[in-house]
Amino acid sequence: MAKSTGAVCGLWLMFVLAAVVLAAGPGPETVQPIYDGPELDYQPSIIRVQPGGQLMVVFERIELPSFFGDLYVTLSGDGGETWSTPAAIVATPLNERHPSLLQLAAGSFVLFYLVDETGSGAYRLHRATSSDGVTWIDQGALTLGWDTPGEINPNAILEADGTLTMTYHRLSGPSYIARSTDDGATWDMLKTQVSDGNAALPRLTKRESDGLYLVTYQVNPGGNNLDLYAKVSTDPYDWSGPQIPVSTAINTHDSQPIVLQDGTFLVAYAMTPVSYFDIFYRTSCDGVTWSDEVQVTHDASHYDTQPHPLPHETPGRAILTWSHQDGGTPYQDHDVWIDTSLDILPPTSAILEPQEGQFISDTTYLVSGVATDTVSGVAGVAISVDGGPWQAAEGQASWTYLWEAYDEGAHNLRSRATDVAGHVEEPGLGVTVTVDSTPPELVASSPVSGAIGVSLTAPVMLRFSEPVLHDTLGYSMAPDPGGWHVLWNVGWTESYLSHDGLLPGQTYTFTVSQARDRARNPVAPAQWTFTTMSVEKHHHVYLPLLIKGE
């Protein structure tokens, strides 16, 4: 699995969901079965009907012990909260399974599915049409150029120009693509091969913005421990590029890719992290480099399989349907479940204090910041210092972290938020600050202590051991000549204090009462005296380069 190291098309998606009692979305009815019955309901295919935005799901209902299937439809007019009673739409004594549902236009629907035409494994792909999504007419088998039966598991998409593109595979053979320009009535018979060797359940999506197709499929390297691969192409008739591993560490299958609103590819799939299948997904900007896998369900005793995602109308969310084992025995009682508001956006966070480039001197510092998640809310924030382990901060949307026991020098602080749904933010660069607990010193001055014969126009020069903040300099001289003006050198380490002129033969006392470095460490106060010349002589005073004024 290739791991992405940055944001993926604007999104970095890390998702964790608790058991089959799930934590995403704004309300308790977000995740639920579409129909909670004793039947074996499987393999949902979901669309959003236009106009109107109703949700339509076609799924297969499998009869036992034959494992023959019929196709059912259910609709929701309230965003998936309630559903119509499932109605049979393709139900004959034959085995009819694996639906792929599309809407071609308003009042025009098409459904592709496999049929065992003889009851003994003579599989062909069929097409049915409907004007309302409820009453369907089987238009018969598709002609794809094969002399013998064996085409199964169709997955079709409608492209922006009206072309239908469909993936399928031949039993014990590779995956293929075919295309239609007449709503699926006829197809090219080029038998365009997508995968090498035996590759099952090819599923397809296309990003219209750049014409990039993505196909995902599963292969069996041995022992029925399936691996998930992907291929990309901008030419639906050329799949000569390499296959890309998406998930090969454990038994992975039943993939379904989609394109999110920002152009990110998301592929959902089933995997067995322990002994039961759970739902996962990964994301990619290009179909080649993939994010870490994201676990959606955590169900240690029931199968969750056949995920079919759908982009939500609200960016940052998605709709996900899948088949959940409801009874104690796999493949006896499954229900189609739906998450109507899956949170797919990670949270964001920012450090407000300290700020980038800041100098600090305290032995402890209260780091503070904010975090935002507009879908499920912020669960918590963690802080990492200099790339070290993540430590929990206090708070959620507003948070603090007590930073202690740090050394002098530069340090980098990064924040990382987690939302209620479990997304973990991909942390940014953070802020780099400098710890300085050593006070500055006054290392030189002019006139020097005890000097005599000082020029009446001589400025006072102060040199510090490190840069100081000009607005913290406090000074005085007695008697006070007045007219003080301060210039600083480029590095803020030397100041030159001019005045209105000194009196001849006078002893002056100069006091530095305060000055602070960039970490606001105070300089020790200093005081000294000097005496001016008794008779003013003509002289010049030369000053070094001065660029700062006060």
C-alpha cells in the first residue's frame, strides 16, 4: 500500500466508527437498517434521484438454501431517515443478483445485473429499464462479444456526455470494460481487458474534471485471502498501466470507488481485521498514492460487507450503504444498513500562543489554540514537541497544553485534532519558538565608568550581550541634559543616546534601569559616573552605522 504524505485533493480522511452503534453524523437516526427483516438482503446499489433528491436503493435478496437472488427496490424521500417497504422488481425462479443502478435522465432509470439463465451457471448480464424506479422491464441479455456465457458482476457509470461505461468480469478470468452510447441497449464488443489474470468484482468511477478513470478489483493470490488493486487510465480502451496495490495486508474484497466533491477518489471495501468482515476505505488524489486505511465499522461478531458509498449533497459528508449481518450466523439474516451522514472531513487546529518566531523565557508555558470540525465536532487535541510523542491537551474547540521541562534553544510545536467521528488531522508545520531564560548583560558602555575629559557632545553608547527590545530600554542621567534621542544598530545590541549637550567640568551619573531581551528576560540595572572636560574643544564624534531610531 502506497501511503500519502499530504492532503489528498483538499481532504485527508481518517475515520473510526464504534461497533455497529456508530458515532458519525448529527443525530441518532444517522445510522440504521433500511429494512430490518429476517431475509438475507445483500449488495445494495444506491443513487440520488434527480430532480427532487430522493434516495433509491436496489439490493439483492437471497433465498436459502439455493442462494438464488431476486432484486428489490426501496426509496426514501427524507434523506434516508425512512424508507418504503422493499418491493420486488426482478423476481423470477432464476438467480438474479449484483445490481448496478443508474438514472439516465428524469423519469429514466436503468439497471444492470447478472442472471443465471439456465440455473446451472450460464451467467449473462441483463438490463432492465424503468420510468419510475418501481416498475421494471427486463430488456434481456447484453451482447458483449462472448460466444459462451460467463459474464458476471456488472458495475456501470454514466459519463457527462451520456456514454455508459461498464466493468464486469468473466468467471475465473480477468476484468473487462465495455461502453454504450444508447443507454445500454447495445455495447461495443471489443472485450477491453482491464486486469491481468483472475480478477473479480471490478468497480469503476470517473473524475470528469480531468477524465481520469479508476477501476478497483480483487485478486486471489492463493488461499482465498483476497487482495485489492487499482488501475487508472484516461483512455477507457487502454489499461496497460501497472496495477496498484490498495490493500494487500489482509483479506480484502467488495470494493466500490466514487469521486467526492473536491475530486478525491474514495474506495470503500470489506476486510477481515480479525475474523469478521468490517468496512474500511482509503482515499487518493490520483488513484496511485493512497491514504492510510480508515475503519468504518468495528463489529467483532458480525459481518459487514458490500459497501456502496454515495457523495452527500453537503461537502464533508457521504452516504454509505452496506450489508450487515443481523443474526448469529453469517449469510442467514443480513440487512442493508445506511449511514446517511458519514463524516468524511478531518478537523483542523491551530496554535495561537506562542506565535511563530516568538521568544519565551518561562520554565513552563501554557500553549493555547483552537480546533474546528463543522460536521461531527472536535473530540480532542494533542500536541507534539520537536517531533516527539503526541500528548493530550485540555479542551476541544478551545484548548490548552502545559508545556514543561524544555531546554533553551529552538523548539517546534505542532497540534493535531481528532473529531467526534474519529478523523485525525494531518498535522501541519506548527510553530517554531525559541526558549531563552538567560538574561541579557550590559557588556560595554561609553563613556566608561570614571572617565574624565568627556566631550560635551559625546553620546552614551550601550552594548548588550544579545538583542534587546528597544521599547523596554529605561535610562536616566543626572543632571539631565534633555533632548534625548536613541539610535540602534542593525542587530539591536547597541544603542546610541544623543542629547542637547553636557556642561563643562560636570560629573554625571548615568543609570540603566531596565532592558529586556526578546524573551523579556531583564538586564541587571547598572549605574556609573563620568566627568566632562572643563573647556570645550573642537572635535568630531564618529558613530557606527545606525539604522533604528526612537
